[in-house]
Amino acid sequence: MPSPRYWREIPTRLRLEAARCDACGQVDYPARRVCSACRGAAQSPVTLSRTGTVVTSTVVHVAPTDFAMEAPYAMAVVETPEKARLMMQVADCDPSEVRSGMPVEFEFRRIRSEGRGGILCYGFKAVPVSEE
């Protein structure tokens, strides 16, 4: 089971840090030692934007035990302006309204609590951008 210390030691999750290939420009999230496109080994760190666009989504009706109280909820693949793709829950909207092309912002929120001690795990959730 992850603990708060474990989560703090993974900056890619908490700071949205990715790697950009110096040879072809491919952005990989999470960061890899070898580019997924050209297999180049030279990588530079890049911090991802906290905005994106929904590429595809689904509604989860039968959730894992830790998320049973949240069902139904939407999960989506979101693409950032840097072309990195992340899978995350879409919050603060009706799950049936999530659609491809929907602009979203990333908010740092509690994902779940685990165990009898109630260890809190945090991460990013996508929230639709209000059209004002």
C-alpha cells in the first residue's frame, strides 16, 4: 500500500513532470529513460500544463471498493497542450456529459483514503472549464 512518504517521492504524479525527447520532441508521461517514439536516450524534463482536452471517456458504474461511493463517475484520457496523455477522473459534472473535445483543468484533490488508519492519497482530477 502506498503511504504519504511514497507519494511525496514520486514527483511525476504530484508535479506533473514528464520527459521530452531531445531527438524527436515526443513528450512521455510518466517520464521514461528511453523515448517511446524514437528510442532516443537523451531526455529533458518538462512540467505539463494544468489544462487539457478530453480525448475519450467512459462512465464507471461498477467501481472498485475504494471508489464505490463515487459511482457512477467518468474516467477520461486527457491530452495536454504538450501532447502528453493522462488518464484521470472527471469531477464536478454529470458523468454522462463528458465528451471528446471537452476542455478541462487539472485540480489537485483527494483521490481516496485507504486502510483503517485512513491514509489520504492525493492526485489530479479533471474539472470541466466553465464557459463564461
